[in-house]
Amino acid sequence: MKILLVEDDFALAMGTEFALQAEGYEVIKAKDVSEAKSAVTSSKPDLILLDVMLPDGNGYDLCRQIRGEGNMVPIIFLTAVGEEANIVQGLELGADDYVTKPYRVKELLSRIAANLRRSRMATGIVDENVKDKDVYSFGHHEFNNAKFILYNDGQIVDCTPSELRLLRELLIHEGQVLTRTQLLERLYDTEDNFIDDNTLSVYMKRLRTKLSGDASFIETVRGVGYRFVKQ
């Protein structure tokens, strides 16, 4: 698996590269936005570790561009700022996860492994254990479970794997109230103790925005969780 490491701190980049290589990952390094853009196109990484502050720009703009091009490669932000607003901003732009500097190597490797597993599971649904009848229609939208794609009046809706996994859980449990804990357990590997509840709120907000008028199918059960209800 190839990992693109976008980090301008030489010492931190070297240490991180060593740790990743020790785990068997192939590492492509970029020290600024320009090099990162080129690497995304030429190397087609399986995951991107993206620093926020870079010499010629910032990771937020790069993340926005990558997602704007329809590239759903998992992105983990490396941020020196642990403030909630910065974390939320990164997730709302389409990032899958974040690690706050200074990070522990074990934590970073766990997050990388979890995001790679989720990415493989998302694409793996296309190939096995899915029947053609696994299509859910509601309002102007249709979720094709076999292709793992959301359509709006026949047009593909640009969603991240995490957003699609969240929608899928709500659809297959139509009418049932899923607690926030249940959703987090289904969306993330149970051994990932680093995921916080705020992440679910961000993904839900993004999903509802993309569903537009059909977002009303997802009900918030105050103090408990969420429920998908056909109207």
C-alpha cells in the first residue's frame, strides 16, 4: 500500500517515513502543495497523510481540490492545532480522519490501518456478498449498494466512503433508532479508541447537506441518535 506523506518538517517527515516503512508501507514524500498535487496524480496513493500548514499553501485547499476532482482516497490530516474548529473544518472538506501533533506512532499507525480497511471494505462491497436487489430509493435519491454509489435523479452524488457507510447503515435499519454509539461502532473498527463523537456529527451534517431536500428522511431522535423513515 502506498502512502503519500505531505509534511514540510524534515525531522518529523523522516521519523514518520521510517515508522511507515517498518510497517511495510511504500512512502511517497512531498514537502509542499505543489509536490503533493503532482504525487497524487502520478503515484495514485492508497492514503494521504496531509499536514495543514505548508510552505506554498495549506492542506485544507489541497483536500478541497482532491475531493473536487472526485478522488475519494482516504485523507488523514496532521494538525498541530487541537482546537475543535480546525478539526471540524478538515472533516467538512472531506477528510476521513485527523491526528493531532505531536502524535504517537502507534496511534498514527492504528488510524492508517483502520482507514485503509474501511476503504477496502467500501470498494469490496462492489465485488462480493451483494445482490442486484440491494437498491434503496427515497425521494429524488437512489442508493445502489452493489455499486456503493448514491444517485440524485440519475446523477452521481459526490460522497466520501464514510458518508456512504453512514447512509447505508441508516437505510438497512430503516425505521429503527440507531444510537450514536451504535453508529460509531458500525462505522469504525471497535479497537479504534481515538475516534470521538464529534466526527459522527460532522459526517451527518455533510450527508444531510448532500441529500438536500431529502435530508428530512433522516430524523434526529434527541438525546439518542438517528432514524431513517420513509415519508
